[in-house]
Amino acid sequence: MLLHLLCLCLLSPVVTIASQSICGSMELRQISDFQQMRNCSIVVGHVRIVHLELASNASLTELRSEVTEITDYLMLYRCTGLLTLQSVFPKLKLIRGQKLLFDQYALTVYENRNLRELGFVELQRIQNGYIRIESNPMLCFAETVDWIYLLGNVTAQHFSIKLNKSPNHCPVCGGLSADFSNRINKKKYCWNMETDQVRLEPPRRQGCPESCGGNGCDMSGNCCQSSCITGCSLQNCTLCANYQRNGSCVDRCIASYELHKRQCISHKECRQLNLIPLTSGYRCVEHCPNNHKPVIEANGMLQCQLECRGVFHVKRGADLEQLRDCVTINGSLIIELVDIKEKIVSALEQALGSIKEITGYLKVVHSAQLMSFSFLQNLDTIRGDELIENKYALFVVNNYHMEHIWPANRQVAIQRGTIFFHLNPSLCYEKVLKLQSSLKSIRKISIVDVSPNSNGERVICGNFVRTLDAQVEDINATAVRIATNFLKCDDMETLLGYSYHYMEAPQRNVTKYDGRHGCGHDNWLMDVSTSKNRRHVLANLKPHTQYAYFVKTLTRTDYHMQLDAYSKILYFRTLPSKPSPVSRLHGSSDHSTEVLLNWWPPRRPNGNIFKYIINYEVHNLTKTEESGRNYATFKASNNSFLDCDCNDLVSYDSGPQPEDENYYSKEQITYDDALPNLIYVSRRKNQIKTDKFDKVLDFNDLIAGTSLNAKPINKSSEAETNATTPAINGNLTISEKKNETESLEAKKARKAAQILAEQAAKHYDEYRERLEQKMREIQDTGIADYLIQHAQPKCKDIHASISYQLEQKCIVEEELSGIQLPGTQHSHKLTDLLPNQYYRISVRACAEGVLNGCSNPTEMLLKTISVEVEQFMNGN
């Protein structure tokens, strides 16, 4: 029920600007309430007429208003006794739709049992939002309005006209007059029998100056402007799309103040309206915002002074309103987010992104949603005039998913005080130490203030964090295969798998921490692979969409999944694909030989729509069709399962969330690895035992065989023996023979040791090669296991048979016939048709660069009017 969602809104007083009177939103339930609109020409807000009961003798003059524009929406709901809205809004020209009913509707007329006609005789544009006119049993002339003409963006807005009085039981435009004579020169489009619909001539496309481009020009050759809603150029524009300044339409206010999001006025004009010019944001307001302080200047004028003073405690998104437009916080900022389901990170970026200085301290505690301080993208100074415990200017405690501190290439100076970081398990201790250069009054960060144990104990930090190389190997319209580099044998011992993070990225400016929500409520999606294979396929992607992605490893460093290597942020774009059918098709016949078609683009274009194809043919009704079906409707025929409205992927938790909060000891992994080495005993029995071993410096030293299994020779003892043992008869003495024997044995031992060392080195190299090859095989089971499907190529023979297509695995290109129009065109007039004849009309959308890339047709049956009806409508 619409009634359940209605709410009362406060009315702002009427403000007069020149000949215009501006008032705020209003809800009208009684005749006396219409006095609010009596002298109001512009409603900045919405108008809701609900549960109004008019007596048969009620004076309609009491309902009349001077309203020409409504900036938000208009709703008429369950009113009795009201026959036409012409008695209420005879001058209404524009509904802007800046804020919409239920975030959808700009005009809603619903369940009004006595309403006979709408009567918006001056309405020229509904700039934004949908139109819903439904369940009004006596309403006529709803089908005689060109709603497509009233829409500001015909490809984005929709209208629903149903469950009203049947057009067959209603009068027609140009009906009989009081003397039962036909009216002459009446058009098909009208609000009632008396009033035709106001339809300005569209701009001409031919004969315009080159500077006009595709906007066209008026009859005088003046280029049309995008800032004009009705009319064309600034010389004949009657309604402005954005802002109006000094009688002209502009896209934005420059060196002036914005009033009600529709007009630019000067400082003097704002004062003349008894309003307050607000320098922050250059707005002209009635009251000072919450974070502004009213100040009376020396000349007696009221001024709003931006005052961000005090201790601001942000727990929810609603607490950020008081910090908007703040550049300097004259005080301190405490962030303690209490609702993990609230998508608050983007709100933090919008509200706190302009802050440059905090005169007190910054305290961030118990905020599991935060992964970094990137939302403070312009902060450069924390002065520390006020400190926590008279010591700390930056206090960061118990933020479970905090991984990073400041944005890249940004250093925030801490003028006074020091920092306090504890219980941030995902924030590496080394990253905190990098803040040392930011401290101006403290020489060294104390281990008491920044714990090396409670910070970063759940992630691998320092030199153990490595860079992972990732690249796209193959891609199609809905899937991509990503491959990482081979990991070394030692790294494979703790590898569990990989996590793949990806998100839509229209621009290549994504970082890992912008907009990230620690509890997963952000735009990043995560796909986890528990396989050690370096390849992985991401599926269910959107065609023709650019994505950003990065890859992380999952390790068994402890019982949680840990990250020890990650790639840079990279990008890829999926291939285009066949689009979904045209979302809506609308047609009308103004002449006996013509049909005007309008259509809405596909909801999923899946690429660049470069053309539309229209086909039509004479259709003879069957008996079933003659039974009373409404033919001026559309349907998408032959829709395959690919054309269904699929549920989009929803972001989920982008990181592990362990239930057990017992912290893990980093020394345990060292103990587990060292214990097997300690108790291992070799079973080889033929090893040469020596009393002393020299230290092997490197591999070359090892294969040289020096001092391996050889007892060192004491040269001083050898010299003493030679000196004390004389030679006998020129022959060797016993000592010399003994030394010579020992020398030969030493040489043999060294040679044997060298051979053993060379064999050991060779065997070790072969073992390492076999082990590395085995690890590579584990990581690379082959592309065949991760294939993604591709569209079949075009057959060379355009007349290939089905069997030939199956054998050659190709498809024949479809031969397109019909009227081909550019993809930017969404209307077309069919001419030279037969009068009073049914036609089956279909429209297809075609994506660029896709073989047979035209959508399934959206069809409708439409009948041209007869020659007699055309003559009757023209008054002949």
C-alpha cells in the first residue's frame, strides 16, 4: 500500500524571487490545505494530495494554484470527488524528479475513483523518473497523451498506464461539440476534449552550422543547448534543465550561489531574499546547517560560520553530517564504528575527504570495517594540541581488518605527541614503524606504545611478503582464466591455495583500500581456490565490462588462511556478447499509412549497440487474436535462458573471519620445522668418522674437498721431526718415510673426499631438479583443465550445411534484413503502409564486434487507423 510509506514533511516558508514564489514540500488532505499553494509558483520538494474528499458543491477556485514547477514528484492518491487536476495545476509545466517517490516515480496517480481526466494542460516535461497512472476506474484521456514526448530521457524512463477506464468507453480528441458538430483542426494528442497537448517542434538537423554537431538548431540557425529542456537555443528556451541565471540556462553556478538546486543568484540577491549566503559549497540557505555557527556581523547581518569545533565521535553514518564541508577540525576525531552491516566506508570518504588538519588527536578503535585510513585522503597534519593520556596524538587499537595506514605517497605530520598501536592483527609492525619520520617531537617509537606482537600477528610481514605475478591467459564474454607465476619448492610447503579479488572498474584508478570494507560490504568480490594449481577461472562476469583484480596466496602459517604473496592491481575487459532483447516497444498510428515506433535499449547491452533492425509485415488475425486481446503491446519472442534477469553477484566477506580469537604464537611454526631436524638420525653406516671438521664456506669450497675427512697436518711438528732426525747414508730416515706415507694417505683421502663431494653435489642438483619439476607439475596440471568456451568462427561457405558446421566447428553468419538504424536512434516512422491493417513489427538490437550478435526480436501487433478515422481526426 502506498499509504504505509507516506510521511509528513515540514513546510518551508514562501520565498519570493522576482515574480516567482518558492515554497517547500507539502501534503494536502483538506481543502484548507490548498491555501499553501495559492501564491506559490515553484515547489522545491514534492506535492502529495492524499485522501482528499470533495463535496459535490465544493468550490474549485479554492483548489487552484499558480504552481509552474515541482522539483521532486507529484502524487495523487485515493482522492474522492476530484474530477480533474486542471482545477489544481492549470499552469504546471515541469516536474524535475530530483527526488523520487520510492526512488522511482515522478508522477503517480493511483486509485482515485472519481478522477475523469488528468488535465495537465501546460505540462511540457517530466525530466526524471517513472510515470505510474493506475487503478483509476473513471479516468479517460490517459491514452491520448504522448508520454514519450514528456519524458526527459526516453531511454531511461518508463511509464505504466493501466487499469483505468477502457479507451473504448472514452471520448476522443476533437469529439463532438455542444451542438453535436465535429471540431476541426484537432490533433490526436490531448488532455481532454477541449485542450490539445502542447508539443513544441523538435530541432532541425539539416542546414545547421557545423559547430552545432548533433544537437541541431532552431529555425534561425541558433545551436540547441543541452541545458535547455523545452525549446532549443538560449533565445527561445522556456525551461532550463539545470540552473537558470540572469534569464539564461547554465549547467552549473560559477561565482554565484545555488538556490534550491535550480537557480544561480548573486550574494546581494541572496541577502535581498532574507537568506544566508553560505560560502562552503556556495549555497543560499534559510538556516545555518548543523556544523555552522550563526554569527552576527558588525553590520547586523547574519552569517553562517563553519565551525568544526569539539570532540567528534563517529559511530554511525548519521554522525558524519556534522563534519561535512569541514577542512579543519578544531578539536579531536574519534572513530568507533559499531554496526558492521552498515556500508559506511563510502560515506566516510565523502564526509571526511576534505579534512586537512586535526588540531587535537585522532583515535580509531574497535572498527572492524576499516582496512585503512584512505578516507582521510587530504589529511596532512595532526597538531596534537590535545592528547590522549597527555601523550598520544594517534591512537589506533583493536581494528581487526586494518591492513594499511595512510594512502600511498602521503605522509601526515604529527606535530606533538606520539602514536599508540595495539591489537591490530592485520597491520604489520613494519608499516607502523614507517610513521617514525612523521613524528616531530618524539625521536623513537617505544615498543610499549607500538607492540610488535599484537600488531600483524595474523599476517606474514616484512621480508616474508613477496610479489606475485599474475596475468590473463584467456578471456571470453563471461569468464577469464588467470595464471600466476610458479612458486618455489620451499614456498609450496605452506601453500593452501589462492584468493582472487575482482570488481567492476570503469576507470583504471582502483586501489586495494579505497572503499574497502573489512566485513565485506564493498564492491570487491572474492573467489577462493583451495587448489595449488596456479591457474583459475573467474566465471559469471558481465560481458563487455572492465574489471580490476589482484591475487593473493593462502598459506598454512597458522590455522587461519594467511597471505604471504600478492599481485599488483591489474585490469581486463570481457568480450562483447549478444545483447538482451529491446526492453520495451511502443507504437502509435497518427495517419492511415504511418506508424511511429519508440523503443527502449536492452537492459543488458553486453557491448556497444551499433544498430537496430526493424522488420514489419502484414498480419492476419487468428480467431484467438480476434477475441479481444490488446495488440498495442510488445513481447520478446524466442527468448532463450540467456535472456533471463540474472541475479547480480553480491559482495561478500573479503577476508577470513575466524571465530576463535586466541592469538597464534609465531614461534610455533619455527618449533614445528626444527623438531624433525633435531630428532632425525641418518642410517648410513659407511660414513667416515673424523675427529674434526672445517666449516664449509660455500658450494665451491665444498667441491674443492679441502679439509673434508682429512686430518690437518701440523707443519710445526713436521719441521721439528725433520730437524731432530738426521739422514743416514743419504737414505730417508724413519721419520721422513713416515711423513711421506702420511702425505700420500692425505692426498688419497682428499681426492676421495673431492670425488664424494662432486657426486653429492651432482646428486643434490638432480634431487633439486626432480623436486622442482614435481612442484611445477603440482602447480600446472595443464590448460586443458581450465578451458573457457569461445564463440565458433564464421564458416567460409555462407551456405554451409548443418553437418558441415558440426564437422568444421563453425557457424554461418546470419543474413540480416530489414530497416537498419544507428544505435543512437530509438524511434522511427514507418510509412507507405496500408490503412486499417494489422502489422507485426519487431525490433532487434545488435552489438558491435559479435558474430550473429543481434538480440532476439521484441515484437508487437499494431493497427493503422482507417482513412475515415484520419479524416474525422482532421475535421474533414
